[in-house]
Amino acid sequence: MKLYHYIARPNTALEEGILSFAKNPNADLRYYFKRSNETTHEGIVKWMESCFEGRSRAIRGFSEPIQWTEKSMSLKDFIDNADMYSIDLDALDRDGLLEAVYVSPSVKDVPTLKEQWECDELLIKLYDYNDISTRPVDWSVCNDELGHRFAYVPYYIIVIKDGVIPPKYIKKED
């Protein structure tokens, strides 16, 4: 089984692997300022770990490549400026590097969830990585005008031992 991960160009993933937030001292902190009320890399790592153990060593992945529509041109810009990598979950698990997998379901699939500007992502721990859904993702729900992006499609967070997916477990996709 594989997941897809995107990294902005240029990147060194084929040499250094995919780095989690904890292992990436050059990570863009802006996204986390509002969510964490922290202003340093170290502070954000501590906040992530307060969410659950391993959160700072986790990497986001999608069950299929992102598909943009005319209503989600920001997704087109996102993928046009990034390299897509597939991650071999079977090999990570076999070699003992896969610690846990969480799903962030689409907010449309959680009717009791009240959408808030300040809310953090909903993450549900999966019993086994084979529980990752292989159903097609409805990318049409992503809408730039409405501010609907990744919260409206399911994605996965994989916690990696030591926080780095070594190059031998990834493949650059076209």
C-alpha cells in the first residue's frame, strides 16, 4: 500500500528522505503560529507532541494523487510547485519504521463537528495501516472561494520512527 506526499521544489527528498516537522529545521512555521501560539520551531514541536506522542515526527499523505478542479486552482498551484512522492507503507511497516497511522476524515463525514476558523485537525488513530481507505476521493469538494481545502478530503498522518522516511521507501512520481 502507498500514500502520496508533496514537497515544494527544490527539495532533497531523494538524498535525505522525507523529513517530518521535528526533523526539518527549515520548515515553514507560519502555518503553525496561529494553531499553536508558538513562535519557534522548538515550541511548535513541543505543542505538536502535546497533541499526541509522535505528532511532530509525522508526515501527511493522501491515498491518491491530488486532483484539482476549476474551483480549486490553489491545488493546481500547490501541485505545480511540488514534487509528488509515493511512500511504500508495506516496506516501512516490515522494517519497523511505521509507528502509527491516523486519518483526518473529511469534515463533511463528521456531521457533529462544528467548523471553526481556529479548530485543529480531527485525527483518528487507525488500528492498522491496512485500514486506509482505497475509495476514490471526491476532490470536487475543494473550493478556493469557500476556503475549502484539505479539511474537506480525507488524508492520513503517518508517525515515523526517528521522523524521517529514508529515500529507499519513496519514489518520485510524475
